[in-house]
Amino acid sequence: MMNVTIAFEPPRQPQVLRLLALSDAYAASLYPAESNHLVDLEALEKPTVRFIVARRDGDIVGCCALIDAGDGTAEIKRMFVDPTARGLKVGKLLLEALIGAGLDARLGAIRLETGIHQPEAIGLYRSYGFTEIPPFGSYRTDPLSLFMEKRLS
């Protein structure tokens, strides 16, 4: 059995950059550019971000970020699992780490935007208590986007 570990790490690593490129290509294959709300590497390096990686036998196979909005909430961004690691519950481990980080930071809620053509991701979020909400922050209504929130308080 391959061992998967979860840790807070800096995003500027070759294996993370590879995952972000895979994530970009995957999103571009599903949605037009105006419906992709990806943040870049510089945004992931800001002090308001907690970046998490999943490693399988030392190799980075998943990542995600929790970006503090400054209003008692934070947003999940760049959650992605390498296709070669799918089925190993990496997404669950990452989401549990994100929720734990939100609780540690005493956030009131964690929010996210995801696309409607990603039923596995939507199912994962729902299984952890995320519910649909209207667009938040700078997002606008988009028929290809789904906005969700998990209350922590």
C-alpha cells in the first residue's frame, strides 16, 4: 500500500508547478476561459494563503490552497489530484486538511467555486457538508459555476 501524507508546503516546487499545469489543461478542456477562475502561482504565495500538498511515497500527487478572505471566511482554490493518484482518497485527505486549517484559523465558513462538469468534486464537497450558495466575493453568476460553502461555527 502506498503511503499518502498531507503537509503545508510552499507552492513554488517543480512537482506543484506540474500539477498546476495539469489543472489548467483540465479546466480548459471543460470550460471556456471566462468560466475558469484559476489563481496563479504568485497569488498562492501570499501570506494569506495556506498551501497544502499530498505526497505519495515522496512524490506530490495533489494540492490545494485555502485563501483567507479577511472577513472570517476563506476560499478553496487550486484543488487538484494527479490522475495517476485518483482512487487513493487524496481529495478527501486534502479536503479534511483544508477544513482543519479553517477550524484552526477560527473561520466562520469555507467557500469555493467549482464547475458544473465536475460531478466527483461536487460529490466530495457535498459529502463534507458543503451546500450551494449564491456567488460570493468578486464572482458573478455563471451557468457553468457552482458556489458552495461549509459553515464552521
